[in-house]
Amino acid sequence: MAMLLISCTNGGTANANNDNNLNTNDMDTFKTKNGKTVKFTPIKHASMEINFDGCIIQVDPVIKGAQPETDYKQWAKADFILITHEHYDHLDPQAVADLKKASTVIVTNANSAKKLGEGKVMANGDSLRLADNLMVYAVPAYNITPGHTQFHPKNRDNGFILVADGLRIYIAGDTEDIEEMNDIDDIDVAFLPCNQPYTMTPAQLRHAADMVKPRVLYPYHFGDTDEDAMRQALDGSGIEVRIRNFQ
């Protein structure tokens, strides 16, 4: 396990008396086992901001790679930027530049680091301690449907499991319902993509959800996929499904 410890700006206060690690009273805000706050802000497509007790984590930020256009100069500077892979709708050097400060750590795959000219490279199976109570694990993300495997070849791209003070967050990246999802367990919050031919169909989304069994599921990167079709596919799964602005 690699270690890269930095101190995040602490912009929140923790409630030490709250030991519920999945408090969902505030729409997209969760509480960790020690009462720290994790807030998810959907931006679009595969882009989101995660605020972990004042530590800002941006995931796959892009300005024009997906609509609507985003002005990241208006967003808080990031402590960490996670990039799953190098496609234009996940990697935007200008968005990265707009979000960077001197201490920002970029975590990504090898191809993205090459395009950016910087970044902490993680391959499938790697782990990295970002801060005292913040870990990231790189997991496989790839296509398996015949005729689609060129989009996201095996062993190139990453999904990420982020563990923030015990709260386990799975950001799947561009993937289908791969067998390795059977090894991903105890997930509190999952982000699973649903738009063929590049990621999953609604039926594959259900299969992936059944393997991962998250407590809360956000379908994301869903493009023109019908929202009702996703809901119907997930009906009866026992998982809380939240549809947000992730087209």
C-alpha cells in the first residue's frame, strides 16, 4: 500500500455522538461512523464533487466534454482529483488546471497521467492512503460485450473505491457488469454507469447492483438512457436508488 498523506482544509464540523455511518436525512449528505460529513454534488455525466469534512475531491471533471459546460473556476479548489481514464468526457486538462492548487494531488491511470504530464498513477489492484482517514483503491473497469471491448480494454482504466472515515464509496468508471464486481463488498454508496454501447444496459446495471449490493445507488454516466428503464430494472433490488443530474 502506498502512502501520500496530506492535510485537507477542514471546512466542516463532526458530530461525535452520531455513529450511524449511513445517515441520509439530508438528500445527498451522509455521516461516517465518527460523525464526519460526506456530501456528494452531481455536476454532470461522470463528474462530481465529494466534500469529505471539508476535504474537496473532484471526480472526472470536464468543461466541455459533456453538457452543460462547466466553469470550474467558480468551484472550490480541489485537494484531490480522481480521473478514471483518458477519454475526453472524463479527462479535461483545462478543468484540472482550473481546480488545482499547489497541494492538489491528481490520482489517475497511466494514460491520463501521460496526457496531463503529471499525476499519481494507480493500476488495478493498487491502494493509496491519501490522508489519515481517507483511502483510495483502484479496481478494474472494462467492457466485455463483443464488439465493444475496444472502448475500455481490460487493465487500462480504473474504477475507484474511496473509503472516507469508514464510509465506502464505489465509483465504477466506464465499465460493464464485470466478474470482479463480485469481490466488491460492504459498499455504502455506489455510482454505476448505464449507457450502451460504452457501459451498461439497464439489465446489466441490475446485475452489477446485485453483485455489489450498495446501500445507496446512483446510476450515472447514463446519457440518453431512459430513467424509467433504469428504475424498473432496479425495482425489487432492495437498494435505495437515487437519480441525479448525471446525463
